[in-house]
Amino acid sequence: MSEVLATPGEASSTPRPTRRRPAWLTRTRTYVWAACAVLLLALPFYLDRFWLQAGLFAMAAAIGAIGINLLTGSTGQLSLGHAFFLAVGAYGYCVFAADGGGGDGLTGLGLPTWIAAVLAVLVAGVAGGLFSPIAGRLQGAYLGIATLALIFIGQHVLFNARDLTGGFNGRDVPPLSLFGLTFDDRELVVANVPFGSAEKLWYAGLVLLLGCALFARGVLRGRPGRAMNAIRDHRIAAGVIGVPVARYRAAVFVLSSMYAGLAGVLLALVFQRTVPDYFGITLSLEYLAMIVIGGLGSVSGAVLGAAFVSLLPQLLTRYSDALPLVSAPGTGGIAPGEASRYLYGAAVVAVVLFLPGGLVRVTAGHRARTHPGEER
């Protein structure tokens, strides 16, 4: 026979030819990204305050969701205490930036606000570092229960350390000042459009979200990301091949805490007032819902899930009069907040049953069907 059959080992050693992405597809994607960037930059000139604040909430949620996705989605560490680190960032910024000589009797160091924001993120990382020895040795439900204790400790401190947090009523958030620009409600006219705090913070939020997304993407695509995925998929095998499992788990927990602290700072600047009730177990569960709905282990999935979960209550509140069974609290119908929890709870169940990869897999599957020759 002139035809020689290759053995399985020989067949596997033969490299497969890779197909390059077509040039027109690359150009099309570049144009789409450029159009999206221009649209995001132009939105403050056309949207009202409600939509800008809703977008800022989504940006802050996306930053926090990227952080917990690094921990839970990429490393396989369940955390129910993400809201604790958001509270550390939010209240840390208030303590560092507020003037202690005010008439409210609250503690404040009066530092420049941009330094206060950086220190608040670092303090959140330090809080994660103090907990990281536990995070490096526990896994699964045990770590989830341990992080759940952070919520109860945090709530006790927030309600009782009145000099720092203001107690039940919370405390005002000093506006951010950077390069001579103050992100407050004093109007700044740009192209005949008055810019208030929401318009100014919009661009700050875009820069922070872009930087956090690019950094997380770089981590996941590099050597640390491969080690994190190995720990998630098989912890013992990762240790055998030389991955320091406990060290990586502790480091990712600190990094996730810093992401949460930054999200807390941005949320505080948008709300302009921090209250303890917001940073409870419900917020931590919402972040878990974000990464499950969007897609575990994916930066873009975390952003998609954060936009879905954070914007849904805003939209239901805005259009409650036109929706069946949804009405303002105390009027006999379902409150928008409760309705949103029902909806994204159902979305979590639907994703787990029918779309395990999350929303980001929908676009990935469509791209694979449309361009089967594209290099992965």
C-alpha cells in the first residue's frame, strides 16, 4: 500500500495549521470599538441625570464584579463578604477626605481627596490581606461561611462606630478633586452643556473601569491567570506542578478586595452619602449573581452581568407606572427592588440550567458560528 497510516502519537505531534482572522473582520471590530468609545464619550452631553447615575452605578458594579470574578470565577474561591470590602472603601474615603473640624462630630483627616481615594483602596487591600491567611487555606463552602462572618462584623461596626461612620444615618461624602477639577454639583459649562457631578464623574468612571478591565485581562492572560485557572480546576494537580496554591489564593483575595474598595469609593461619590444598610448580605449576593449571569472567569462577562443586575432596578423604578404588577412601595404592587431580585434570580436559574457560560458565551457562540475559521 502506498498510503501509510500514522500512529496516534504521530498524528498528535503534527501541528495543525492555524487560520488567521480576516483583515476585514479586524477592521470591522476596530470600527465598532471606536464607535462605542465615541458614543460613551458623547453620552453626558445628551442624557439626563437619571441615566448618567444609572450608568455610574453600573460602572462601579462592574469594577467590583471584575474583582470577585478574579476570586470566584477564575480561582474558584467562593466569597460572600464582597460587600464588606466595598464598605471599607466607601467609608475609608469619607474618613480620609472629610474635614474633622465640621459640626457633625465625625472623624476626618482632611487629606486631599485623590490621596484619600488611593488610601481607601489600599486599606481595603490591607483588610483583605489580614483575611488572606484564612482565604489561602479554606475553600468552597467553608470559605463562603468564613467570609459571611465579615458581613456581620462589618454591619456591627458600621452601626456602632458612630464617630467614623455616622451610625444609622451614615455620613456625607466629600466630592473628589483632581487636577483642579472638583466633581461636585457646581456647574461647569462645556460646549453650552452644564456639567454637574454626574457628568464629571462619568468620565472618571470610564477611565477607572477601562483601567481595571485591562489590568484584569492582563492578569488572566498571563502566567498568574493560568495558575489561577489550574487552582480552580484541580487544586492538588496545581500544587504538584509547582503552583504555590495558598500564596496565589491569598494574593487574589487581596486583589479582589482592592477592586471592591475602588468600587466602594466610586459608589460613595455617586451616592454622595454612605449608609450602612446598603452594604449588607444582599449586596454580596448581587455580586455573585452578576458574575454567574455574565459569565464566570470572564472580564467582559463581569461587565455584562454587572450592567444587567445594577440597571434592572433602575429601569423598573423609572417605568413602574407602565409595567404590570410593579408599583411604588406601599401601593399594593411589587416594589421595583423586589421585582428586580425576582428577575435576576430567575436569570441565575436560567443561566445555570440552559447557558452555563453566561451571557458572554452567547456572543462567543455567535462569533464562532459566523466566523468558524477565526483563530482562537
